[in-house]
Amino acid sequence: MSLEFAGAATPLGPTDIADLAVRLRIDPAAIEAVCEIESSGSGFLPDKRPRILFESHLFHSLTGGRYDRTHPGISTPTWVHNYGAAGAHQYDRLAEAISLDRIAALESASWGRFQIIGSNYTACNFGSVEGFVADMMLGEKSQLDAFAAFCRHGNLVRFLAAKNWTAFARGYNGPGQVDAYAADLAQAYARHARSAPATLPANKGRLPGRAVPARDEAEDLNAAELGRLGA
């Protein structure tokens, strides 16, 4: 029996991150650092579904809290560490939410190698969350492209270029635990920079992008604000 959300799950090519780094004029190790912190460097589960994390407080926000009483495991008025196990269990939570409100459910999960919240689909150049999710199923290159679009849209590329982890953390991951997230990024960057020295292009110019909020509480969130699962 086929699984919903299982796709081609094509891995990144050997030069995909380096090629994007040239286009964005940043250190490839900065992109690798975000990969490591957000998803331990893997965008898919073994069953070829994108790695996700379901956020109950976002589902609450997107559905007006009407499922808090009947479905407290997937709808909460504030952030709580109620994720349970990583991996396939997150799809169990997603399925419960889909049975109530499919669009809100898809918008309440973070997707793929860079754990972009579904409600940010417009910032990734998609017209619907369904289109965004379908693209996340194709492969890690699609997830990488969505990350690039999201960073351009939010004017975050400049922070990666400057290795300003605090500013990037606040813009990418929201206001929760900024210092801890920034420290994780800095340490991950140092590891990747040692193993693969950066090669930066010579061309100059300003980077495009302007932050536009996505939707209500999700506008300043990308991955989980607190207590991300590291698997």
C-alpha cells in the first residue's frame, strides 16, 4: 500500500549546495550548518516521505482553537513540547489534523531538509500549500530551492553571508531561544568550514529579498520555536 506524501525522495547532488552558495554569494558551510541543525542533514525518512515536525500551536492558530478540547495532542493555544517521537509518528499527528482541516494541517508542519513551515509557502514561491508539499516530496534539491527562496524573501541571505547567526536565527526560526539556536548554528558552521573550506565567487552586488509575513502566528516561525527534534 502506497503512503501519502511518499515521493521520489531524490537526494542532493554532489554540487547542489556549492552551486547555490555561488549564486547566493555565501559560504557553502553556512548552508550545511542549517541542514545539520534543522534535520541532521537528511530531508527524507526511509519510507521516502519528507521529514516533518507537526506544530500544535500553529494548528490552534490556523483553526481558531476549535479543536483544542477534542484533540489536545495536535491543537494547543501555546507552544508545548508535545511532539512525541520523531519520524513516522509525526505523520500520525499530521493525519489526525488532516482529518479535521487538511490545509491548516499541512500549513502547521515543517517540511524537509530545511524544516520550512508549510504556512510559508508563498515565501517559497508557491501558490498553495498543496503545491509546496508536492514539491517537498520530489527531492532534496526542491527542498534546497525552497530554502533559497525563503531566505531571499525574508532578506536572510545577508545574515548567512555575514555569519550573523543571531540575526539569522531570529529571522529563520522565530523569537524563541534565539541564542541557543544561534550557538548551534555557529558550532555546526565551524565543523563544516573545517571539513570543506569555502570557495566564494568574486562578483559583487546586493542580495534581493524583503521580508513579508506569512500568516498570523506563523509569520515569524519557520522550524519549531523551541525543543526541535534532532532526528
